[in-house]
Amino acid sequence: MKKLSKKQIVSWAGTVLMVASLAFLARRLFQSRADIDMTALISGSVVAGLIMVAMLEGIGILMASFNFRALVNNVTGVLVTKPLAIVVYTLSNLYKYIPGGVMYVVGRNRLAVETEELSHPKVALSTVLEGIIIVIAAIVIVIVTVLDHAIEYMRQEVELPTAFVVVLIAVLAAAGLVIFALRRKIMNGLRKLFDHMQLLRLSVLIKRFGFGLLLMTLWGGTFLATLIVMGQDMAPGLAPTVIGLFLLAWLAGFLTPGAPSGLGVRELVMLMFMGGILNEGILLSAMFVHRIVAATGDVAAYGVAIGYSHLSKSQ
């Protein structure tokens, strides 16, 4: 019998978590079915609002494609043509719905196939760096908007065994000591990796990180807009909390291997943290609708990219 690798075990564990989350959500949907009103979708104003949200999703993906083109240039010194960059980016973005969570990385490496000056490792490195920047941006927004809320929820709703907390602290402390002991080797390795890269310039880092903040805020804003369109009352002070909790849920889904686009995991975390502050029926409806709206925006962005590419060739 073939032995599974560690990567396969982690991927399978993530898939199991996704399935368990979907089962939990299905149970909650069944229990709350009387409170869920999907008839709002037959309203012309609601449909128009959701179309606007889908357009914002698509615009965000197109903006991300231009940012990735600039990031590749920062890493490699090669400026890919705009039509190629946005077509490859928007197409590979659709690959995130494939289980495994790595196909979009493979898809982006088409840039190296069609651009002689680019190498596959450098394109892959650009993808990894984009992910790191976006994750850090999301964490910053979460800390600013909902850290107190999340801590209070965990304190009231989740009882962690003392032994678990002690072990967790010990592991984190040990990891910190290892990093500190190897700091010179780590820094030397990073210098070699990033040697001659424009990404090390402060102005470039600020631009890339600033875009990460903008993109994450926009994406959290699209879920906020979906809630409002679906009928959720939204006080001004609650809006940043909703955006922050959405991004917290996105982080949980993004960091779960094996779950395509965080499927199930993201919704589970949203339900845990938002269920007490929003109308649960509207929340459940909005989670389902936002998935469809986001996917529609992804497809629309690819369609725009194809159209732009054809127009560029005809000129």
C-alpha cells in the first residue's frame, strides 16, 4: 500500500474539515429554513444591487491582475504585456475553485511559458509573495477592526483546556527561540533570494502592501453590500466589524488546505462570529448568495480580459 506524504495528509485533513463544515452548515440551514427568505431575489432592486456587487468583485480581480503584473516586474525586472497578464491572472483565478488549492499557482506559470525572459520559479515566487502580502493586509484589517470582538467571543464561548494553552505557548516560544537562533542564516538566505529585486525598496513595498489593504477592504465591502442588499439593517459602527469578521473567516478558509476557495470553512467561521450580531436568516442567505456573486464576478473579469486581449490584437 502506497504511503501518503505529509503534504497529502495535510490536504486530506483540510478536505475533511471542509466536508465537516459543509455538514454543519447544511444542518444549520435545515434548522433555520423558516427564517431564510430567498424570495428577496425576485425583487428587481435586489437583483440590480447584486449585479453591482458582482461588478465590484470583477473590478477587484482586474485590479489584482495589474498589481500582480507589477509584482512580477518588481521580482524579475520583466514587464509582461497587459493583455497576457490579465488573461492569465483572471483565468488562473478561476482555478481556485478546483480542490487542492494549488492549480491557480500552476495556471499563473503560463506567464513563464509565453514570456521567454521569465522563469517558472520566479513566477511562482511572485505568486507566493502576493499571497503573503494579502494575508498580512487581511490580518492588519482584522486586528484594527475586530480583535477585541474575536477575543471576547473566544473567552465567552470557547473553553480551552489549560494543558492545551500551556502546550501552545510552549510551541510558540520554542519556534521563536529557533527563529532567533537561526536569524543570521535566515537573513542571509533572504538576502540571496531577494538580491537585486525592486521589491526590497520601501516605496515598492508600500505600494504592494497598500494595494493589499485596498483589495481586502473592497472584498470585505462586497460581503457587507450583499448583506445590505439582502435586507440586513447596518448601523455605521457595525460595518467595519462585519468587514473584519468576513476577512477573519476568509483567512481561515484561505489557510485551510484542500478546501477550494475556503468552501465551508469560511462560512462556518462567519456563522460562529456573526450569528450573534446579525439576523441569522439573512446571514445564511447572504453567505450563499455572495458565493454566487463572487463567482459571477470572477467569470466576468475573465470575459473582460479576453475582450481586452482581442481588442489589443486588432489595433
